[in-house]
Amino acid sequence: MLPDERLRQSRIESVALSLREDIGDGDITARLIPAETHATGRVITREAATIAGAEWVNEVFRQVDPDVSVNWQVADSDRVVPDQTLFTLEGPARSLLTGERAALNWLQTLSGVATTCASYAARVAHTQVQLLDTRKTLPGLRMAEKYAVTCGGCFNHRIGLWDAFLIKENHIAACGSIASAVAEARRIAPDRPVEVETETLDELDQALAAGADIIMLDEFSLADLKTAVTVAAGQARLEASGGINAQTLVPIAETGVDFISIGALTKDIKAIDLSMRLD
């Protein structure tokens, strides 16, 4: 779950950065328009999508010009259709045009994440599995993308390296064994979840014996995933991972694992096609 204050601060900072890189020392094209010119406009989607990023749009215009009014016709997590109006704008024409690109960049990117997640989640709605994102996010957009994941009906894995242990092959090698790695994790931060990545059924047995909370089953075959579910028998939650895509998703979900982690939810994203029109 994303901490609200951390998300808010991230949004303020990342929007400010996006405006600095776009506006620089001033929007010279907007200066063609008289400063007193007032305008209204609307933003539409050219394709079906699941919406995410309304507060990022609001923050763009809040920072560009507080006199701009943004009126939403939809909410985050809503499903929209082509040519649907998402929000309307009213304010100084210069400000509307200066903030346009940054606002649409945020909305089209985060809605792209949410739309992908909604598509994946719909495929496994008949199962109890939860689809998880990963740390394979666009640099600097971790919090925003993970928020968008939740708008699409999927779930957040770790936010970063601080909120849970994920003991992988190299950690195990450096610690000497799965058991020693888990024991050290319990000593360092006994309140944090401990997950262990395994590549074989033998390593699964070791992780269960060590008392891991979650066990990642990396690139297990369908047969081995089913065996792992039987062997674990609720002793730990199981997460399937490794190269999972839209074609392989459903059979994996139907094995009975608790989670499936998918890097593509945040790293292989196609932005939604949006357009702003002044009235």
C-alpha cells in the first residue's frame, strides 16, 4: 500500500521536474497570445482506456497557474471510450497551453499503466490470484506508476528496497544458505516481510523450512507450480515470477499460486492517445 504523504510529495516533486524540463525559462510560443486572453478547453481520449493520473494533471495546472480551473468528468479507475471527454479547463489561455503537454504526458502514461493492468486483471478474475508489479519502473516515476497499477486492479509488490526483504540468488550465495539469509533478515528487521526467490523444488523445501513468509517460484514449469502449491500447503504464500505474459498468465494463475509478479505492468507500457482542444 502506498503511503499517502510519500505519494503526495513524490507527485509534487515529479510534476515540478516535468515542468522544468518542458518550460525551461519560459514558454515563448504562449507569449504570442495576449496575457488577458481567457479560454476554455477539454481533453478527450482517442481510445478506450482505464484512467489514472487525475491528481498529476491537477498538480501540473496548480503549479503552472492556480487560476486555471480543472473540472473532471471521470475519476481514476474509470473505464472510458474513444472520444469521451475526460476533463474541461478554464483559465488564462497562455497557462492552458503551457501546461498542456506535461499534463497529457502524465495522464497518458499513467493511464497506459492502468489500462495494461486492467487487461491482465480481467484475464484472471475467475481465480484468487493477485497480480503484482515489480521494481521495473521508469526511473523517477516509481510512485506514480505503482499508484496507476492499483487503478487498474492489480497490486503493489515492494515499493523499494526498504519495505520488505526479497532474498535472491546472489544474496543467498553471499550469506551461505537460504536458512542463514532468512535468519539474518529476521534479526535485522523482524517486523518486515521476508520473501525468498527459489528456482527448484529443493530450494522451495529449504525456504519453507527456514520460515519464509513468501516464496517466489522463478520460472517454474506448470507442473512444478502445481507441486509447489501442494507442498507448501499454506505454510507460506507463493509467488510465480519470470517472463510471464498475457499468453502464459491464465494457466499459471490456475495452478493456485497466491501471487504472480509481472514486470510488464510498468515497463512495457504504451501511452494512451489523448487530445486537448480549446473551445
